[in-house]
Amino acid sequence: MTDADATPQTDDAERPDPLSTASRDIAEVPAVEIISTAALHLMSAAAVNLGLAADLPEHKDLDEARSLIDSLAGLLDAAAPSLGHHHAAPLRDGLRSLQLAFREASEIQDDPGQGPGEKYTGAVSPAAARPQ
């Protein structure tokens, strides 16, 4: 008897469609969670490319970081009405921290309003820090 003989044969009609199962799983997740998860992935990748990862501090790729921060800012700008203040505020704070870290890591400074994501957020500078 071979392994192939020991495996029961199932009819394709009996197997669940993996795409259908994945679609059902996604349908159950609120949009705010999917948007927040995408934003967190962009934030994490930007932080790594800014050299902020504890396990990879020597890695810096500011071109990649700029693209990721721009994408994050665009996502948060577009999704703000869906996120509401409760979800959007910490994500905006994270974005601002990344923008400031980018400015600090850059040898050549962008003009005010020209840094990554600033076309969505306006100019970001340490002096313009929000009161806590």
C-alpha cells in the first residue's frame, strides 16, 4: 500500500472553496480594522527604513521611507471620515512622529510643506509640536 492509496480521495464538491472562505472572513472584519492594520504596516515599514528598528538600526533607506510615509499620509487623509477621531488620532500622531524622524534623518532638508506626506498634513516641524 502506498501513501497515495492511504489518502482518502475527496470530491471537489466536498472541499470548501478557499477563496470563498477568505472572502467570508474578510467580510466579518470592520473597515476601520482593515484600514488601521494597513496603516500600522506602513508605519512599521517606514520606521525600519528610517533606521528606528531596534534589531536593524544600521538600515536606512530614506527614499523607501518617503514613499511609505506619503502612502500612510494619503491613506489617513482619505480614511479620516471612516476612522473617526478615536482611531485616527493615534495614527496621525504616529505619522507625525515618522515625519519628524524623517526630517531628523535627512542630511538635505525639504522645504516646509515638501516633506513626506506634508501635502496631506501641512508642514511638520518640531517647533509646531501640539500641546499635550
